[in-house]
Amino acid sequence: MQIHPPDRAAHVTPWPPPDLEQLGDEIAELSAHLEAATAKLLQLIREFDARKGWATGYHSCAHWLSHKVGLDPGAAREKVRVARALGELPLIAAALGRGELSYAKVRGLTRIATPENEAQLLALAQTGTASQLERIVQGWRRVSQQAEAEEAARRHRSRSLTVYHDDDGMVVIRGRLEPEAGAVLLRALEAAREAAYQRAKEPAAAPAAEPTSVTPTPAGPTLADPAGDGPTPAQRQADALVLLAEAALRHELDPGPPGDRYQVVVHVDAPVLADPEAPGQSVLDDGVHVPAGTSQRLACDASRVVMRHDADGHALDVGRRTRTISPALRRALLHRDRSCRFPGCGRRFVQGHHLRHWAHGGPTTLGNLALLCRSHHRAVHEEGFQVERAPDGALQFRRPDGRLIPEVPPPVPVPTDPIETLRAWHRTQGLTLDSRSLTRSWSGEPLDLGWAISVLHPLANPVAPSRRMTAL
């Protein structure tokens, strides 16, 4: 009797099985549909951002996306960045819209692509893998950062300041400062010029022994200014520099704590705080008018000095400086609210807001206070937004037109079969996608990163023309 081995070929299961191969094709096709839909999404985000559709109480388009769509703030900022970049990169945007590029590739491309190199980088992205493209992007940025660092180091080395006496005894100053150092100097000179200007406007105080009834005579030309025209801009700049030096020496070069370096003083009458239509002043120290709403916002959480005047405007009494919100109450407020209470905000640099302003009789108590960031505090006082505490203790925010701003946006309706809806929509756009739409043409060769960067990056060293690009 002969025993024949079983015919194994007749029982071999093909791999992958037809159902799994079909499943893989469906995944690849749906991925292409999603990438094409992402292109449309980014186009809509770009238009929404450009038209400031988010400016309804939100800080930015990314902030709106984070609250409205539920994106992580970092992912929302990235979506807006890519959407803006694609507005200048039509070739890459079109490839994404045809489902030929993944969002991951496009996100990397937009970090380095310009209208000049867009076509070259697009061809690279359509050929290589996402990981290869990411390595090229990283290499590109390293070259750019190295060039930027070299430029910054060159500027740093070239900084200088020379001081010498001219033939007539004048001191001549000539220098070069780094941009950030120059910005500090320019800001300081601007402040010193303003301080000198304010001092010049103040009338000279009369000596104690002189009678106060003497009528002062207008100042006439002097030896320093024979024409009486006042100093030139260059002369004011020189005076400001001297004032800076005197102030620095007087304070032993100590800039002081950050909280004491800058202060804004607003003079506002009590009736104006309570009623913006009431007659009275609401002005800065230099006399510039500010809206009553601004004064109310600043008075919500600030140091306060109360002054009483007679009918002629002379000060009768000046009270001591007090804080509107005491340190202990502020600690309790921070512990309770922790961040800005405006829906979807969450910023931690906040100010205390009186739900009912103290000028209207509202108490400075925990129940009448809420934390708001600077922009939302301004929105409530000066842009028509409203906030109140509901009977259950929750805060309710409303837009200027009275519509309620929900704490959590309502969910958007989703079709019963979203995949078929997406396919049907693309068919109406004349877009035919299949499992090969996202497939790259790379044949498996290793990536020669150094050579690729040297060919692509305009700041890289030129490469000998004999080498061929076999990396992609």
C-alpha cells in the first residue's frame, strides 16, 4: 500500500485573506477621504481666522477651536498655524485637497516651505515617507537655526559703545547694540523724554518769602535758547540720556522690584464711576481722557486713594492708599476660581472683577467677585459683555446682544452614516479617491539626510554634481 502525502497546496489559505485585504483597502481609501476633508477644514479655518469670526469673547481662533470643537490648545494652535501657512502654499494645499498628502506631512512641510521651494518639497513629500520627511524638516531647521545662531553671535560680537571728548570738550557717544538691548534703551529714552516734558510744563514753585499775588511773566528767550523755539528732537534725546544716567546713579543702578517699575494713575470722579453719563473727569496723569468703563475696570482691582475737593477743585483731604481687594480675600478668590471664569478661557494671569461694581454699592466680598483675565475683564467693562451670578451660584456670561454663552458648547449634529456622507460629498466635488491615493512612490532605499539637506537648503554647502539622489 502506498501512502501519499496530503496535497498541502490545495489547503494553503491565501494571505492576506480577501476580506482582510478589502478591509485594508477601505482603511486606505477612508484615510484619503479624511485628508481631503482636512484640506477643506483648514481652508474654512483660514477664512474664519482672517475674518475674525472668533472675536466674540475669545482670545484667538485657536482659543475658539479649543472651546468649540474640543481640541487640545496645542493642537488648535497647530491647526491655525498650518491653515495660515497653506494660504501661501497653493501646491501643497491642492495636494492635500486631492487626498495625495497626509496632514502629518503637510504639517511638517509648512514649517519650512516657502513659495520659492514649495514645488521641490512637494515632490519630496510625495516620494518619501512621513518619517523621512520629518527627518528632512528637522535637518532643515537645524541648518536654519545654525545660520540664525551664527548671525546672532556675529551681532553680539559687533556690539560696541565708544565715548570720547571732541576738540571743543563735548562728549561724543557712538555705539551699536543688539536688537533687544536697543529696544530697552529706546523704551527708557522715551520714558525719560516724557518725564522731562512733564517737568518742563510744571510752573516753577515760588520761594516761600515771595508774595503769592505776584503775576508771573511769560518766559522769554534765554542764552541757551535765544529764539525761544524749544529744544530740537536731538537735543531732547540728549537731555533724556542725561536724566537716565542721573536716575540710575541716584538709585545705585537698582531697577527695583518688577511691581514698582511701572504704574498707571487714573483720576476719576466718584459720580463717573457710578454712572458713565455723569459729568466729571476720568483722565490719566497727563490729562488724557479715558472712558468711564476703563476707569471702572481699573478700579475693580487696584490700589485706591480717595481725595476730597472743595467747590474750586482744591484738595481738602487725601486718604491713605488702600487695596480694593485685600490680600486675604484675593487668596480666597484665587483658591476658589483658580483661573479666568469666562467660558473656555482658563488663563491664570487674572484680575478680580466685581459682579456689581463697588461704585454701585456692590460689596467687596467673595460672592460678588470673580476672576477674569485682562482681555475678558475689558470685554465685560468696555465691550458690552455681561456676567452675573445665577440663583444656584453659577456664573452666566452673555454676549453684547444678550445671547447666553454656554459653559460647554452644544454638540453638532452628525449624520447617521458619516463615512458615506463624506464619500458622497467628495463625489459632488469630482474627487475620486481609492486605496492608492495616499501611497508614496518610495521604493525602500535608505535616506541620505546630509545629501538631501545640502541639495534642498539654500544655506547648505553645495554638493558635487556627480552624486545622484538615490535616497528617495
